[in-house]
Amino acid sequence: MASEKGIWKVITASSVGTLIEWYDFYIFGSLAIIISEKFFPAENPTTAFLATLATFAAGFIVRPFGALLFGRLGDMVGRKYTFLLTLIIMGGSTFLIGCIPSYETFHFAPYLILILRLLQGLALGGEYGGAATYVAEHVSTKKRGYYTSWIQTTATLGLFVSLIVIITTQNSLSKEDFNNWGWRLPFLLSIILVFISVFIRLKMKESPLFDKLKTEGKISSNPLKESFGKKQNLKMVLLALFGATMGQGVIWYTGQFYTQTFLLKVCNLNPTQTNTWLCIALLFATPFFIFFGWLSDKIGRKTIILTGMFLAVILYRPVFSKLYSLTNIVNKEEVSSNIQVNKLAHATAAKTNDSIIIKTTKIIYTDSSKAVQEEKYFSSDLQIGNNKPHEHKTQITLSDSYKWKVIGLIFILVFFVTMVYGPIAALLVEMFPTKIRYTSMSLPYHIGNGVFGGLVPFIATLITVTPGSNILSGLWYPIGVGAVCFVIGLIYLSNKKNTLIHDDESNYADNQISKN
Amino acid sequence: MNHLKKYAGLVWIILSIAAITLLCYAAYTNIAAHGKHDINKPLPWIIIITVFTPVAFGLGIFGYYALKNEYKQ
């Protein structure tokens, strides 16, 4: 085991790199709307938005493949060099996204963006398992939950840093400059962060447990075959997925991403206000990752993870419903409104003499909240008596009196995330032997988070346009997956703590199966 | 508890088959030639069904192992 000082070096080197990888991954999602405008041209903004979400999901779907590719490498070559490689691939891809000209001048741009996004997904698939394994293999058994929980904070802090960088860039530039070129800055910044992290990681030594295996010549010659070809190990991979990471993944993405999508697209809340309030909630919730990691060393991983899952399943609808009612202008009383009409020249192949009429209505409510409603009409449509707007947008800016109510509700959603996510690295590490740990824990983690979790915004958006659905219908997906995972975890998972991690395969399967 | 673990395996097998059947049925009823929403387009459904089929198969295997008492302690 490493000394206390040495452990913090290990945690810092692993966490900084993982944080940067998450930052790289999130800025694409956070800038999804502008990326869809720049690279995925479409007349219908919803289609463009979903096209980006699909690309976003593609980034998540390839993560399990990254887990297999880099997990195998990590179990054969070593943890240190594998997660150095993933960091370089991730940073390079992010930097290049910031360099690609928009579709207007470069028609091949969407394909390049898709390829780079897939590379990002592959790299992320290899990073997390390496970092968690590397830290876990350095620390003592009794504090494994506490120390590995520092790695768990990086995903939320990565989102936090990405939002801070985006908000700062937006506030430092005019709206036009940000839309024209400023959105590229968060991507370009990545290369500097990656250089710093690679420099720190190069100075680190290989994991002591892996080194021991290497010295003894016990390294797996085929980690994929050993992980998924042997029933003894495959059944644990399946238990890890369906009894833990599947539910953890949907709760994580619902808390951090669907909340943002919900506030922006369903509640029509001002993007700066949404991101600022989300940042504050993330900041307050982050210490709870460490707390629940520490607590899992005392009372077991299962108890905390399943309690978080249960709370999320029963409280999602009331919390999201409250968020919607706070932002719903139907519940507000109008004080004044100001209507402005602009006529813009517009030429299309079909309507060469047509023009667009934009009607902007600015409304102030009794609680000092404001709304801007923008309706676009074609003059030719109005001439034939069609008064239906071609496009309708609303943006709400809530008064400061709502600030802590909304932040409190977002905090509750992220709090569930800290319960299910804080102890998960320790739980996964303890399920598999050293020689195939990187491969075996990475796959269920990335199927749970990448496939089940990553598709939350996409599937929830699809459900909400199903006939008969309402604004909360999208939540049935994370609630359903979370509920099934809770039941499987409750029946089959063990609540063992202080499990020894070593290279003896015989005890692993039995260690994590419930004895009750 | 071991009995519950074993017989719940049947539930996971049924659930895996039901999930894929439900997805295919939902795709069949929602895909429309002139539909305006994304839910009416085949692409999102192809992505979702392709991704979830192997996962549902995995749930079936998990159920089978449970039924075979592989998770008995």
C-alpha cells in the first residue's frame, strides 16, 4: 500500500486526468444546441437538436467498446500507460472539434464531428475503469470507499468546470461573437489541460497489485475471454450491470443531464440562469460523493446505493413536477406586455418574394419574472388567412425569489446521484480479481452509464412526443430502469465491506452475492 | 432467500423478452411514412432496438443463471 502522502499523489494524478476527460466529454453536450446549428443543418430546430442528441448518444454507445479495448490493454500492459493513452485521445479529439470549420464552408464537417465524438466515447470508455482500479489498488481495504470516491467527484466536477468555462466565455463575449467563434474556445482550452494532466501522470508509478502480478508472471493472456468466457466471472459482470450500474447510470444522467434538458427545453428557462443555478447545486452536492464513499466503508456499499435508487424512483415525479410549476407562466399574473413586430426579407426557392414577420412579446409578471415570446410568420401565409406561426419560442427568466427553490430542487436530484455514484467504484473493484479487473469492471460500468444512462435525454425526449404523453412522461424511463435495478440489487447483491482485493479468483464471485 | 433468487430468474427472463417485444411493437405502431415527429421516423427506433437487444439478451442470461441457482450462497 502507498503512504498517506503517496495516496494523495495517486488520487490527484488520477482525478485531474479523469476530470479533464469528463470536461471534454461534457462541453459537447452542454453546447449541443450551437453544435447542431453549426454542423447539423436542418430547417426544423427539433430535428437538429435530436440529431445532436443522437451524436451525443453515439458518443455514449461506443463507450462499452472503449471499455473492452482499453480494459484489455490495461489488464495486459498496465493501468498507467493505458489511461495515459485514453487521456491523449480524448484531449486531441476535443481540440480538433474546436478547429473544424462549420458546415457552411466545409460540407464534410458533420462526418468529422461524428468520428471525433466516437473517439471521445472510446477514450472515456477506457479512462474511468483505469483510474478507479489504479486508486483502489493503491489504498487500504478499510478506506477504499473513501479514497475511490474522489474519482467519483470528477464526473460532476467535470460538468461543473465545463459549465463555468462556457458561462465565462458567454459573458466575456457578445452573443454574435460567441455564436460565430467563441463557442470553440472551451474545446481549444482542452489541449492545455491535457498537457498538464499528462505531465502529472507520467511521473506516477504502475499500480502495486498489477506490478506484483507482472513480476509473478500471472498477467492474463486474454482478459476478454477470461472476463466474459468464464461463467464464474460472467455472472458477476451481469450482476454488476443489472444490480448496480444500470440504475446508477439512469439516476446519474437524469440528475445531471435530463434536469438541464428539462429546464431548457420543457420549462423554457433562460440558458444562463439554468446553467448558473445548476452549477450552484452541483457545487453544494459534490462533497456528498466523498461522504457517501466514506460511509460505504462503515455500513456497506449496497445499503447506500440502493437507498439512493429507491429515493430517486419515488421522488422523481414530484420534484420535476414542482420544477415545472415554478417555471410555468400559466401560474403567473401578467403586469405588462410590450409587443414589437419586425419584417425581414426572406427568399426561398418556393417563395421568392416572401418575407418573415417576427412578433416579439415581452411580458413582465407580478413576481418580477420575465418572458420573451417570439412568433415567426411567413407573409404569404398571412395573406391567405393562415395565422398560425411557423415557429414559436418562449424564454423565461425567473425572478431571484425563485433562485433557492429551484437550486434546492436540483440539489435533491444531484443528491440522489451522490448516493448511487459515490460508492460505485469501490463496489465494482471488489467484484473482480486483479488480473481481469480493468476489463471486467469497465464493461458493466459503461453499459450502465453509457447505454442506459447516456440515452436518458434521447429516450425521454422520444417518450414525451408519444400521443397521450405529458411533460413528465419522459421520467418513466429512468423510474422503470431504476426500479428493476433496485429489486435485482436488493435480492442478489451482498452488502459486504472491507473486502480484500487480490489475484485469487476463487473468492470473488461469492463475495458479492447476497447471503440472506 | 435462495428460492426467491432462483425463481426471480424467471421474471428476468420474461422481462428481457417483454422489453424487446414492447420496443418492437412500439416501433411498429409509431413509425409512420409521413409522420412529423422523430418518434415517427425509423432511425431512432433502429438505434434503440440495436443497442438494447444484446442488453436484453444479457438480462435473459442473468435470469437463466439465477434459475440455475448460480447466485445461491
